[in-house]
Amino acid sequence: MLSLSDLRRLEAAQAWLERGDYCSCFDELKRINNRDEFRVQALLWRLYNSARLHAAAADVALDIQHRPKELAGHIWRSLSLQNGLMPLLFSLFAS
């Protein structure tokens, strides 16, 4: 469960992400005490995915996969791996 100050930081991080300021979003997320909370992990995945850091996004999704009854982790990890590996594979075989 997130404290009131953590909820405010989460909302601020989401606002920074929507504005495209990835550094400020990351800074706000790092200041949250309970980073294992699903909403924090979900926003961290969105941040990494938006910043095209697909390997990091896949790692966050893998952590979410280990939570009981959280199917989002499976879907998000698949998307992260697809977005990160497909361009690499195309570049390797296009040569």
C-alpha cells in the first residue's frame, strides 16, 4: 500500500511521463518508498517501454509475472521482448 506522499510522487511521475520527461519521471519513481507496489512497477514498465529501454522493461515485467493473479506481466514482457528483439533480428538478417 502506498502512503499519501508516495501516491503524490506516483501521480507526479505519471505527469512527467505524459509530458515526455523521462528523467523527471524516473527521479520521482526513485523517491517512492514502496517501489514493489504494482502501480509503481506498472509505471516503471511504461517509462522503460516509452524510452525504448526494452530489456529493462522486460525485467520489470518479469518481476510482475511472479505476482499471483497478475497477467499483465506476461503480456508486457512479451511486448518488451518483441519490441526489443524484432528490430535487432531484422537488422541482422537484412545484411
